[in-house]
Amino acid sequence: MSSDAPTRFATRQVQAAYVTGQAQNTAVPPLYQSSAYEFDSLADARDLFALRTTGNIYSRNASPTQQLFEERVAALEGGISAVGVASGQAAVAVTLLALAGPGGHIVAANQLYGGSVDLLQETFADFGITTTFVDQDDLDAWRAAVRPETRVFFAESVANPIAQVLDVRAVADAAHEAGVPLVIDSTVTTPYLERPGEHGADFVVHSATKYLCGHGTSLGGVAVDIGTFDFGRDPEKWPQFTTPYARFGDLVLWERFGAGQAFAALVKSKYVHDLGPSLSPFNAHQILVGMETLDLRVARQSASAQRIAEHLSTHPAVAAVHHPGLAGNRWHALAERYLPQGAPAVFSIDLVSTGDSEDDFRRAERVVEALRVIRLVANIGDARSLVAHPASMTHSHLSPAQLTAAGISWTTLRLSIGIEDVDDLVDDLDRALALA
């Protein structure tokens, strides 16, 4: 508010004492809780809306707090740019929408979070985007699934819930042979345990709700452009980047922004702008605070999960422990290669089965309901230890064949180990498993 503007009470109660753009020397990232931003001039606003310059317009697209969050995640992943959105599901959705385009085709791993499978096989199908699911360990299947309209490969670095470790480099090579980018959901590994971009991935997405936030308080998602995929190499394949962007006249994103920035510009100006999966400034701030202790939390959680997995591997009520840190695990060699800091704290166990799905569910139910420290919550990456029953919860929409392909049975329990005392967690599991 101009100091020489005469004002009355109602005006002062809205505008007094605040100067737009005035810097404050806070030691921690501030929370900019504003839905919109004041422009220096109409000419400035015009240039911002036309994408001739960059800056703050409206918090549906971005906020200063969100931009700091984006820059920090990009720095941790070794990327060029990032886009923060309302949830991990939104991050997957806008990334794949931007890359696949109308009528595009996606090759995706069978071993995915259930919500991602729902998105790909139902909602994307409604949009005319098709998906072929393959065994993530079968490189021939990845290559055989490629079609002329294929635009992206998609997988998880470590799959939820069975903790299969992806050979990122091999799948990236297959994607690049097909002339398409590889998108990796690295929610479970976090940039502390693995940076997929160092192994050939072109885009990395996270549900920031999980480990990045770390305390189960806030929803958020982020998509990181590593900056390695050249959309200009085959321009006819990527018209969304290499031809004039209709709503901005003759502007061509690839020419205006180039590698590492064109993707973010498209996602923010089209998919976030039009569909509205916006990350609130408050949630961005909560996640930023959580990220400050990411390595401390993840290191402790990983070590605790390793000990618990080793303990459960000899328990008579447990038929299998799906943890790649165990020497006998099928993906142990890949874990040693890709996860030198330790395996993630999300893994699963299979209880001994009776062969009857209803009996197996009741057995799992008895164990879950007997837990007192580990909580029944449909989340992972929390400071608290959590348990879920994938077949009836997170992956309940999958067909029996899809559950089998993902390694999930009615005896499968998913664990997400928190930062509590590991002895309390072992005791809690032993008490509950005694009922199985």
C-alpha cells in the first residue's frame, strides 16, 4: 500500500503494514500462504501470462514455497527442474499425461502401487492412452511391448509392496533403444538411497507424502526432469514440445525452454493449470521441513527394517520375507548394486498359508489386530511404523492374475518401518505372530 495514499479503517485492516516483495531475513524457509501475487505492472503481468518471463502468478500453478521445494528435490535427485503437485498420484498422472500425449502408449511394470495400476488401466484408457504391463525383470518383454505409438516406460525403483529392485540401467537402455524416456517412481527409495537419474532414468517422481515429508502430515507429489531426454531429436514424435503451443501463439516450448525446462513448463501451464492438482503452500512448507531430516530418518528406518527382516526370516509363522537386504532374496544382487546405503524400510512378509483365501485373510486379520506399536494405516514412509494388507487395501482393485504377477497373496502383509525403538517393533511382531 502506498504510504501517501489516504485510507480509512476498512482499507487499513486489509493492507496496512505489508509491503509487497519486501525481503525478510528468516533463517528457515518462509511459508508464503497466498493464493495470488501482485504484479509490478500490466506489462509485467502480460509477459508472465505469455510465458515470455517467469515468476509468480497464481498458486494453482506455483507458490514461492513450492518453488523452493521443487528446487530442493531437483538438487537432491541431480535434476534440472521439478514440478510440485497435490499428491504422488498427481505427480504420476501429470508426468505420464505430458509424455504420452493423446493416443499414446505406455509400457509399465506389473509391479506397481495399486493406485498407479488403476490410473493406467482405467482412467488413462478412458482418455485413449493405452498401457501394456510387463514383468519388470523381463527385458525382452519390455522391448517386445514397444509399438509405434509408445511414448514412455514406467516403473518403480523398488516396487511396493514386495520390494522388487528394478535394474534401472537395463530398463533405461531398453527405453532409449525405443526412443522414449524412462520414468521412475522412486518414492520408496528416496534420493538418499537411490538416484535413478544416475542410472539412466529421465524423469523421477515421488509421493512427497511419504518419506520426503516423513511425518504423515501432508499430501504432496513431485516430478523431476533429469534433463537427459532430447525431445528435439525426433520432433514429429513430440509435437507437445516441438510445435507451436496453441494457447501461447507461436511459442515452441523446446525452443523457448530447452532440455530440463520444457517439460516443467508444459506440465505447469497445461496439466496443473487446467486440471488443478495444486500443491498448497502450507503442504509444501511441511514437506520442506520434513526433508531436512530425510537422511537421518531413512538411515535409521533402513537399519531397523534390515534387522526386523532378518528376525522374521526365521519365524515359524512366516513363510517368506520379501526384503532385498536378505542374502537369499532374488533381488539381493541388484540391491547391492543400486542401494549401497541400504535397502528401503518398506517390505512385505507372507504368513504361512492354509491354502484357503478366506482362512488366510482371517489369519492376517488376527496378526494385524494384535499389533499394538505398529499401526494399521494406508501409508508408508511415516515416522511411525505401519502395516497394511495389500490384497484387501492398497491393491484391492487388481485382478487375481495381477495380484499374482505383483507377488501379492492373501497372506501378504506390508510393513513400513518407522523410527521407534527396534526392539519394541520386534516384540510387537512376535506377540502378534504368535496368534497366526
